[in-house]
Amino acid sequence: MEYASIYIDSQSHKKIPFLWLCVLLLTSVFLSCAGPKVLTKKEKKSLHELISSSPIFSKSYTGFALYDPIAKETLYEFDSDKHFTPASNTKLFTLYTALSILGDSIPAFEYAIKGDSLILYGTGDPSLLHPFFVENDTLLRFLKNRPEQLFYCPDNFVDERLGTGWAWDDYLYYYQVEKSAMPIYGNVVTIKKDTNALADTVTPAYFQKNIHRNTGIERSRPSFKRALSTNEIKLEGKLSPQKAFHQEIPFLYNDSLLTNLLQMELGKEVKLISMPQLPVTEKVYSGAMDSLYRRMMVESDNFVAEQLLLMCANELFDTMNTRRMITYAKDSLLQDLPDPIRWVDGSGLSRYNLFTPRSIVRLLEKIQGYLSIEKIKGIFAAGGETGTLTNYYRSKGEPFIYAKTGTLSNRHCLSGYLFTKTGKVLIFSFMHNNFYGSSTPLKKEMDKVLRVLYEEH
């Protein structure tokens, strides 16, 4: 067989058969040409027409970015450098910050022993006796058998109870719960009645005395109102004996209330104290962080999102302050985003937040650096199956969309991961602002675009 005078081993000088060399060269050329698929000009034109000519999108301010994380290439952009109010897409920034700073387990609380006293500090953990988590009573079990006098010190919380730019008159609703260093019961009063139950229950029972009932008013569904400056709650209308009822109402938080609730649970005294944090403190951990991440991402829980930022701040600075934490994240974790961002809270309740679609896409790529595909599927809402995506982006087989929604009045965004028919994983961000009416038409129109991408790529 004829040999080419080319060597691949400079020490042994073994020659390669000419035929083999040709095969190697052709294979190399083929592989270099058959890398990760990008959109052809025709495909880009088709996608552009689908978005730019949409009669639904034309009624809003719309931006879109599509990215292939394997090829490291932006496949398509439509006003992706414009800033949008992201609503709950803000939680993606909170998730990335928490992934960067917190470990696998929830830091439940900290304490220090001084003489015959135990001084307790909060860490921001939102899960203590929270109605939407598997019961977390780690703190209570720890404190019940302690021989020391118990003190609670709230001085590591140096934030406001409500976030910058939040609507003051949403204080009554679960989606705007007050922040605190040591939440308990999710910082809400839960009024619940099971089907065919004779009466409702109030949790925590401490608030039973605060419920004022007026059953003489006829209503199809009972209504609850909490006073702005107190924890007095009015119930108007009758609870149907045949129907279940479940309502969470944020309570007006203060540190004395927390110690009262702890005392009620422990059956022992807990005193408030104000003092500099002792240098020697022990940290106690409870459940898995994934339980908080999933609640925030799948159900879009604003309270959990806000508390996660406070937990990060406590981890880094031993104090809880949202603004300080965001400043650190912008300067140290997010300095490589393509556009400047305006980020003011953990949940996206504020309309002051401003991000671009291409910055969110870059953020999702960074999140992918922390999470495996299976973790992404476990933490993000799945199209047609879970959380805020239950009724949209359905598939006959496995879900093809795992993403985070973001909705405020006249604002709707969707950003996440698209799993194509051929097995590729693409990152996308769809953002819509300033539309009038329901977001449903936008969701249906986005479904058309994302389904085309799923089928063709």
C-alpha cells in the first residue's frame, strides 16, 4: 500500500497509510461543517416573519432572544437589547444569586450561648411552619429542651418589610407578604375549612381572637379584609357547609409578635433583646434548598424569593439587606451581562426592575452552569404540567418547555429552556410590555413560535 510522507508521531516516525489519511481528513472536514446547527437565512426570515408580522405581538412592546448554549451562538434576536419590566422573570436573578452563594441545605437559624442565655438569630429562612412546605419544625425541636433562658435578637435585619416600588394596597394578598429575619407560618394567617367540615380553623391559633365575623351579609364567596395598620381581620359572608375554603392573609409583622408566636409553640418564655451579634455563633441547617427553589420557580412564590435574597445577604454580610445583596450580585456575579440592568427586589413585584431579553438569556446560560438538565426539570415549571405553565405549552410526550413566567398588569414574560424534537436544548426569552387586556392571546401566540422551534430544530 502506498504511504504518504506525513508523520503523526515525531518519536516513532510511524507512517500513516495514504487511504487512512484521506479518511481522517474527510472526517475532520465533515465534523467541522456538521457542528451545532444554526438557523439558516431562510429559517431566520421565517422566524422573523412569525414574530414581527404577528397581529398579537404588534399590540405590545415585544422582545425575543434565542440562544444555542452548545454552539455559543445567538440564533435569533428581535429587539433583544431593549429593556422590559420583567415581572417574575426577576426570580431568575434571585435563583442564580442563591445558587452562587448558598449551599445545598437551608440555613434555618443561628444561635450563641452566653452564660445561662441562648441568643437566637434569624437567617431569613421562610420555611418554619410555612403552610406550603412539609412541616419544618427544626427550630422548635431544638429550643424545646434547651435549659438556657431564650432570647431573640432581630438586629441583623436592616431592611424594610415591603420592597421598593411595591403597591401599598396589595398588603392584603399572599403575593405580597412582609419580609423578616425569622418568618413563621409564612408570615400569614391561614383560614381553612375542609369539605363538609362544621367550622373553619385559624392558623396560627393566636389570631383566632382577631377574626371578626359578619355572616349576615349574603355573598357567593366569603371575603376577608385586614386592616392596614393592625392584624384585625373581617370575615363577611357565610362559609358554605358543603364547600372547602382556604385563604392566606399576610399579617402585620413585628418582632414582639414573633416572640409571642414562638412562646405559644414552645410553652416557654422567649424575650426580645437588642445587642451586637456575638462573634461565636452556631448555624443549624434544616431541609434541602431545592424545596425553596422549586416553590419559587414553579409556583412563582414572591415571599420565598424575597427571603432567599435576605438569606444570601446574611450568609455574606451577617446582616439582611436586599439592596446591599443586589449591589453585590450586580458587581460580582453579573458583571458579564450584555446590557446594564435595573434590579430592585427579589420577586419582581416592583415595576422598577428593567432587564433585556439577551441579558436574561445570558443569565439562563449561567444558571445552566450550576444545574444539570435533571435539576432544571425539577426546579422550573414544566409546560402543560406544573405550576404557572400547567395550562400552556402542552406536549403529547415529555414537556418541551421548562421556564419561568412573569406577569403583572399589562406585562407578560416567559424565559427558560426549550428542548427540541432532535434533542437540542435552546435558551430563550420572550418579553412583552404595554399590552392591553388579558395575556392569554400572547401566550397562545408564543406557543406557536416555540412549537415551530421545537419541531424544526
